[in-house]
Amino acid sequence: MVKPPILDPENQPADDSGLHPDAPRHNSPWKWMLLMMAILVVLTTISMWGREKISIKATVVVPELDAAQQSGRAVFAEKCQDCHGVDGSGGSPKGPPLIHPMYRANLYPDYVFKKVLRDGKREKNWRFGAMPATKGITDQQIDNVTAFVRAAQIASGID
Ligand code: HEC
């Protein structure tokens, strides 16, 4: 529908918007949208900042070990401790504790445990990054490490 022209020469639009000077003007939504986006960016940054420093510590009880478990403990100290903490207790910024209810035998069976420690896995359950494959580990060492971690889990009340 064509608007009738404004005939009163005293009452012309102040700008070239074509609107009557008394017509209500709406503020642009852009500045509010930008402000909301800025707030979102700040909140996201803060929440990710917190995640980066995550480290989880467990209290581990190491029981009396047989020979295989003892050599597993030594392999663990050499190849796993840097990321999973002394005896799997965590407290490292590079990996989770393995003495953790999530990894108890009936939930996380030995064959999965052995596959992960041999081949590694992508970041999934935590925010520590990926777990690398363990280079140069023998099948015997894999069995021994697994036996050691299971013994420590059970002695720590996780079974
Ligand atoms: C460079 C650091 C690093 C080393 C070394 C390392 N891990 Fe890991 N491991 C990780 C990270 C990080 C994760 C968590 C991955 C995720 O987000 O699910 C992990 C996860 C695991 C998991 C659980 C996987 C799951 O499904 O949640 C097991 C079991 C494990 N590691 C065993 C070992 C053993 C045993 C060794 C030594 C032979 C070892 N890791 C060496 C970093 C490491």
C-alpha cells in the first residue's frame, strides 16, 4: 500500500528515512547481540581456563606384591608414572589416576586395559589430551603392569 505523502511543509521527516518525525524509532539490536557474544566469549574462556589445570589425586594402598606384580610396578614407574602418577595415584596434569572406580576390573576388563596401554587412545573421558601408544613394551610387561594395577586397585578398596 502506498503511503500518502506528508503534505504539511512544517512537519517533514528530520532525516531521509521517510518516517514521520513523531514515529517511534527502534534502537538497533546489533549492540546488544555484540555485547552478548562478548560475554559468551569471556565465560567460555574462563571455563576452559579452569579445565586446563585439572589434576586428580587418589590415595593408593600398595599391597604385598608377587614377582610379576613387582616387575609390573617397575615398568609402571618407568613408562606410566609421568602421566598417571606414582603407582597410578594421579595428581599429574598429563593424565588421570588409574586407581579410580571407573577403571575397576568388572567395569573396565583386562583386555581393554591392555589394549589401551599398548595402542593408546584419543582424548575421551578426561581433558588431559590423548594417551599415546607405549613404545617398546613387551606382552609380558603388559601383563605385569596390568597385574600390578589390579592388585593396587583391590588393596585401595576399588574392586
Ligand atoms: C603421555 C602421557 C601418558 C602416558 C605416558 C601414559 N598414559 Fe595412560 N592415559 C593418558 C591420558 C591423557 C589418558 C586419558 C584419555 C582419555 O581422555 O580418555 C590415559 C588413559 C589411560 C587409561 C584409561 C583409558 C580410558 O578408556 O579411559 C589406561 C588404562 C591407561 N591410560 C594406562 C596407561 C598405562 C598402563 C601406561 C604405561 C604403560 C600409560 N597409560 C601411559 C596419558 C598417558
